[in-house]
Amino acid sequence: MTEEVQRHSVHTLVFRSLKRSHDMFLSNQGVLAPVDEKAEKIKKLVKARDGYGLVFERVKRNSQLKQLENNENRENNIPNGAIPDGNYPDPVGENALVPIAPSIPAVIPMPAANTATQTIIPKRNPTMPKPKWHPPWKLYRVISGHLGWVRCVAVEPGNEWFATGSADRVIKIWDLASGQLKVSLTGHISSVRGLAVSSRHPYLFSCGEDRQVKCWDLEYNKVIRHYHGHLSAVYTLALHPTIDVLVTAGRDATCRVWDMRTKANVHTLTGHTNTIASVVCQSAEPQVVTGSHDCTIRLWDLAAGKSKATLTNHKKSVRALVFHPTVYMFASASPDNIKQWKCPDGKFIQNLPGHNAIINCLAVNHEGVLVSGADNGTLHCWDWRTGYNFQRLQAPVQPGSMDSESGIFSMTFDQSGSRLITTEADKTIKIYKEDETATEESHPIHWRPEILKRRKY
């Protein structure tokens, strides 16, 4: 094949192409299409009829009725504008945009053609419910005794004592009323990361960074069972409220379900791709919910041992989860937002923005007070229903500790919901209670609905 020789440069060819295009469209340059006045008039009439058809109809009917009334007055020798005996005009009609004649009823039946236009009802703007008033919380007790970061806390169902686990490898049991140490339990060989007290047995369960999960008999203060299976540190555990099942999870990205008595590993719930930081259980579906550093929350079918749903709304690691004690909902915390979800499918309800820190823990009581605790020692108190942030606290650092040791690692309300127990990086346990002297007048709700608009994303 012979190659075709290019006789002109690319520049020349492009210039010629542009000139041809210019010559082709030159006739239209600078010349506007003539305006068809008749078409413009018809267009305006159609627009006016569509937009103001109702008004035109009413004005037309009013003018017809007024003409009839004037004719009647002329026949009866009544001057125009005078009011016959007993006929009084509608006060609205005099200053109305479209005046209503005295003898016309306020509601005029319109022709069938305009029924669709007439039934349009203006949409009301959505209104946010006003938040419930909650008394503010104040610190009333600081308990010292641990020699390391206090990582976890659990309150006994009888509300007489609570247990804490620490990086010093010791579990300590404290009297809730006095704050006095009752007993210290040793056995873990690394930091204790999770605790749970059974409501139906005299058992305390603990897990730690030593990969061990232990069951303590509180009558003898001794370990009676070990649950072996995790391949790495165990960061969190939860007890099922109605069946003898223990759920543990941790750095190996698996959640394991154990038969409490036989120590059998009933299910290994796999699916997360990073550390599971929080697990919670409830008797209704979903019975197990996990939050992970892979930024997802998973809802599990406990009977099948499979994931029912994966919630991917969070953009950063999910470190805390909590079920509401009475409402069929749960909340999750991440540095980007606190989010509320509806069970059983995990339908997103609302964001609680504003706690701009790494949130390690959440707690909620029967009064609808949700509290979030963060790495920088801040506590935020929220109204559960509306997401109103009614109080912000900064946990004071224990004398002798650095300011950087103000992180809050875990928290829980006692069984009455009137005391909040937090465990912190300054090696202390702090107990907060409601301020009994506060009133709605002394601590009013600064409620601005325009700021509280729910942002769904």
C-alpha cells in the first residue's frame, strides 16, 4: 500500500476547517430570529391561566354577580353603593385582594376542572420536639487504688458494689455507697479490658490483653472457668440477658459466642476486617451488635451465627455501642459523630454532632440521658429523644498526673440510673450524680430548633 502524501501542514488544514465552519454559520451571526407577537401573547395567556386560573374565575363570577346586583338595585331605585336593609357586607370582602361581594358566600364552589388546583394544601414546616429537661451532673467522688489505667467497669445487679479492671492486671471490687475497696482479684497476666456481672448467677466475667476470658465465682472469689479460643487480645465482652451465653470480641476481628456452663464455642462470628472494640447484647433481635475499627457496625443473627446487616454510615472507627434500656434503639460512637439507630434492622435515626474527640464509651439511663466519654477527658450529656446536648464536662485530672492522662476509657450508670461511674487514664474512678439543687430556671434549656435540624447522611 502506498502512503498518501500530506501536501499541507496541519495548521493550514485546521485553519481551512475553521473558515468553512465560519462561512456556513455566517448568515446567522448577529441576526436574531423575528419575534412572533401572536405566539408570545398566547404563551402569556396560557401561563396566566395556569398560574391564576382560580383568581380569574372568582373575579369573573364576582363581576357577574355585582352586575346582577346593580341591575336589581336600579330596578328597586336603590342608589349604587347603598346597603339594603338587613344585608351587611362581609368585613373580609372590603380589603381582600379579590373582593367578595356582600351576597356571595365566602366559599364559592369551583368548576370541576379546577378541583385538582383547589385541593392543594400548603405543607407545614417540620418542627423539632422540645427536649426534656434533665438536671446537670456533677462530680461527687474520686476513688483511687489502681496502679494503672482503669479500663473497664461493671455494676452488680443488686446495686451494692461495682468492679473495675485495670492495666495493673488486677480486678478490684468497690462498695458503691461508701467507695471502699472490698476485694482485689488477681489472675490476669496483662491489662484487664472487659468486665460483666451476671444477673442470674454469682459470676463475674473478665477478659484482657492476655487473650484470656475468665469466669469468677464470687462466693469463693476464684476462677472456675476459662474460655479458650481468641487468637489475640480480647477487648470487650457482654452477657446475654436471658440465656446462658457469653459473647467476647477483640483484636482478632472475631466475635465468639460461648456456652457459659460447658465453655463450648457455639459460634465464631466473622466478617469484620479490623479490631472489634465494642459488643452489646439484648434479648430481642438483633441479639448481638458489634462495632469495629473497620468503621462498620454489624447486627448478628445469634441462632444462625451470621451477619444480618452491616451499617456503614460511620467514616471512622466505632469504639462504643449502647442499647437504650426501654426504647427499641441503640447508639454508636465514633470520632465523626454519635449516631442513633432503630432495631431490628438498624434504620438510621439521627446524628448527635459536637463531641469532636475520640469517643471511647457511651452510657444511657432510663431517664433518656445519654453520656459520651472521650480520650481528652470530656463528658457530653445528651437528651436521647431530641439529641440536645444539655451539658459538657471536663473530668479533672488527679494531682500528680499529666494533663494528657485525662482520657475516659469506660463508663456505666448504676442500676438506679442516678449515679454515673467513669474509669480513667489518671488511674482513678470518678462517680457523678445529678445536681439536686438545679432547677429549670437555674439551668434553662437553650433550645434553638434551627440548629437542631436532623442531618441524615
